[in-house]
Amino acid sequence: MNKVAALGCLGLVLLVAVIVFFVGVGGYNRLNVSSNAVDAKWANVQSAYQRRSDLIPNLVQTVQGSANFEKSTLTDVIAARAKATSVTIDPSKAPTDPAQLQAYQQAQQQLGGSLSRLLVSVERYPDIKSTSAFQQLQAQIEGTENRINVARNDFNGATQQYNTARNAFPTVLYANAVGFGPKPFFKADDDAQSAPKVKFDAFSPNATPAATAH
């Protein structure tokens, strides 16, 4: 009788161990898939910001052709771009350090603000804004700001799904131990941490610019 009971207990222990194993494997696989999704969305965010950065030299070259254009505005954009490109995060792997992501956001915010002020300043220079080169760059920058907003929102959505899966029971009990820590969001502060979207109603000299930050 004792031998039968012992075998029964051993069988129960083995059954529980198998269940725990498969639950753990399933949770690990879900976290891995979810984490990879966040990494992919982060790569899109980086790509969108890089596209904006790549447009700025052409914009500066186009605007500085006007002898009367205020040089301080151009200097601010150039300096902000240099700072933004110096704050780097691996584009293939989403950040796990909130402070690192915050520094990246702040640098991009400063660049977006400087770029917005530059575009608004051009409104006072019909000789610049009437050129086809400027109009094309303006349209590309507006489209890039839209891409940034979409990419950032997609990243936040994927991060939320990952953190939700990570914090669910029983996954939360072993997530850190197997290398799945929490991931930070792209968070906007009171001044709108995201890059501003600059939209012009028309390309005519009388057009009124509207700069909004999201």
C-alpha cells in the first residue's frame, strides 16, 4: 500500500512538473515573439527619424541660398541635428533603459522644434518658399513627420502588448530570470515629447503656417 501511494505521489509530481514545463515554454515563446515585435517596431521608429535627419542638409542648403535669411535659425537646426544623431540606440533592438529612451526622445524633440521654427521662418521669405526645391522638401518633411507619428504609435502598441504579456501570471514569476525585463514606452510630456508636425495650407506667399506638436 505504501509502495502504491509512493508511486502515485511520484506520478502526481511528474505530472505537475510536465504541466509547469509546458506552461513555462509556452510563456517563454510568447514573450520571445512579442519582444521581437517590439524590436521590429523600434526599427521603424529609427528609420523614420533617420529619414527626417537625411532631409535636413538639403533643406539647409536650399534655405541658406537667401542672403537675408536669419542665420541663427539655420545654426539651431544644424546643431540640433548633430545632437540628435549623436544620441544613438541600436536600431535592431528596442531600448530597455528608460533613461536612454528619454535622452533619445529629448534630442529628437529639440531637432523637431528647431525644424519647425525654420519652416515657419521661411514664411517670411517668398523667394525661398516659392521655389520647387523648397516645396518638394516641405512636402517630404511633412510626410516624414506623419511616418514618425505612425511608427511611434505602433511601437507603443507593441510595447504595451509585450509588457502586458510579461506581467501576466505566471509569466511574471520567471520573466526576468529568462531575460525578459520590462520595456519603456515612448512617452509625451506636457510639452509634447514627439516631433512637431508642420503643415502649410498652401505654397502661395500668403499661406498661413500651422505648427502643431503631437
